[in-house]
Amino acid sequence: EQTDTEWNAARVADILLTAERSRTARTSIQHEWPGLTLDVAYAAQDIALADRRSRGETVTGIKLGLTSRAKQQQMGVEEPSVAWLTDAMVLPTGLPVPRDRLIHPRAEPEIAFVLGRPLTGPGITAAQAMAAVDYVTSAIEIIDSRYSGFKFTLADAVADNNSSGVYVTGPVLRRVDEIDLSLEACLLEVDGDIVDSATGSAVLGHPAEALAFAANTFGARGVTLEAGWVVLTGGMTDAVAVEQGSRVSAHFTSLGSITVAGG
Ligand code: OOG
Ligand code: MG
């Protein structure tokens, strides 16, 4: 007989890491175990990170989830959240999306920061966040939920490291005072068709707000965002499926273009 005491953050982390490594999607954990609160989900995220580190992975930065209305409406979750990025998630420019390691990859265009100084919340404002940025660039994140059909609650997604898969960063680096990030536009192209577009204002009004949110959310967990870390500020548009042989490009006004191909 299953009792509530069989569930805890460590078990949630183990279930989701096993799903990731065996490329097997599952149903919502929170529906099975309502005790999966946001706090427990973040604890599971940290336990999974310890496991990734024990396998030699190192933290390269962090990512935000569900910072745009497009993403929130697509996923049915109304609140942003944060998660970890490691070196195992870096996709070098030009390499195909490793679909053989993923379950059902989707691509989304993002604005990314690289920090020049550490940032410790809580209490960080968007202006303070921007002052810690070394440079801004573009990114395509390839997300890959461990939940069937990407059907999850906020806590489910947080426990699953916000559907982390792999990410590729763009060819152009800019100082944050060189461009207006709320007006920075992106066209999303799939196999030659423009399928979506957005500007940086889609990301909580300005991507700096996402960075401040990350500093404050991690700060509440006792984590400082370190100099050198990449911060993916969240998908600007709906995510699109990466099919075998298909090409997804993100064209930014000032931050260049990135193309990924489904391997
Ligand atoms: C959750 C992860 C969201 C983003 O940029 O919003 C995310 C999901 O949509 O599966 O990475
Ligand atoms: Mg993302």
C-alpha cells in the first residue's frame, strides 16, 4: 500500500533523472503526490544537481522558465521559475540537436546574459541586475520535458529542472548599454517559414526583470549567481518541435542569428 511517507524530494529527483537518462516520459508527479510543493520541487532540483555534479558536470549558469505570456499560455503555468544549467547541456554551435539523447525536444529563442560580477538576492532590482552583466547575447534553448506531452504543474516542471535539455548561445556579444533589450526583436523560422516573433519586452517586460527574479529566487535558496554564469532569461515565443532533419533558426535584430538542425 502506498503511503504519503514514501514520497520525498530525493525520490522525486531520482524518478526524474531516471526518466531523463532512459528517455522515458511520465505523468505529473504532483497529481500523484500533492505533497510536491514548490519548496520540495526546488529541493529535488538541488538533489538532481548534486547527482549531475557527482558525474563530473559543472554549473555553467541558470535558466528561467515561463517568463513570457506566450510560454505561460502554451504550458498553462502562470508563474516564472528558475533551474540549473551545466556543461553537459552546452550544444556547440553547428552541432545537430542530439535527438537520440532526448525525448521530444522543442526549440525556443531566448535572450541570454553572462554575468561579470556576482549577484546575491533577495532585494535585487532590474537596474542592479543589469549592473552585474558583462554582456548580452542570444540563445536557442532546446527544452525536453520528462512529462508526457509537456503536461505538468509549476512544481512538476521545477522538479524537472524546468525541462532542461541543451542550449546554444549566439554569435554576437553586446554590452547591455549598447542595445534596448525590450525592443530587441526575434523572428523564429522553421524550415524556411517564419512561424513566430517577439521582442525582449515579452520577457517580464524586460529581460533584466528576469535576471532580477533569478537573483532573488536563488537568493532565497542561499545561492549567489556567480561571475561567468550564463543566464537564459526564458523563451520569448512558443517553443517549436525539433523534428529529425528540420532546421530551426532564431534571427535577432542586434544579436545575430542561430540555427539548429534536428539530428
Ligand atoms: C518549461 C521550461 C520553460 C522557458 O524558457 O520558459 C523554459 C517548459 O516549457 O517545458 O525553459
Ligand atoms: Mg527556456
